[in-house]
Amino acid sequence: MYKTEWALKSELGYTAKIICYHFRKHPRFAPYLLTENESYEIEMVWNSKLINTPEIFLKCLFHKNTVIIKEN
């Protein structure tokens, strides 16, 4: 179980910081952040392994995301 932080930069001028909980597979990003026919720069900022607790397991199972959007 892992917690990763991603920086997503859009051509339209916004930057999003996404914190994802997942099981070592590719994390799922919130669909409202990504639109068709637009390119993004996605960069992993950090990755940390988590201790197995029931709360963390449920966050990873449901791919809990925290999204912070900043307009440039």
C-alpha cells in the first residue's frame, strides 16, 4: 500500500496537486481533471510505503484521492 503525490500541469493554465492511495498499481486520477484533446505534464513528486491498517487498506481499496487545484 502506497501514498503518492503527483503534480499535474495543464495547457489551460491550472496546476493540480493530487495525493493518491493505491496498491502499487497505477493510481487513478479524478476524471474531472482530465479532458479530451488536451495535453498534460504529470510528474510524481514523492512516493511512500504505508503501514497496513484497516483505514489505510480501505483508502487504497477505493483509490482515495485528494485533489488541490491552483489557477495560474
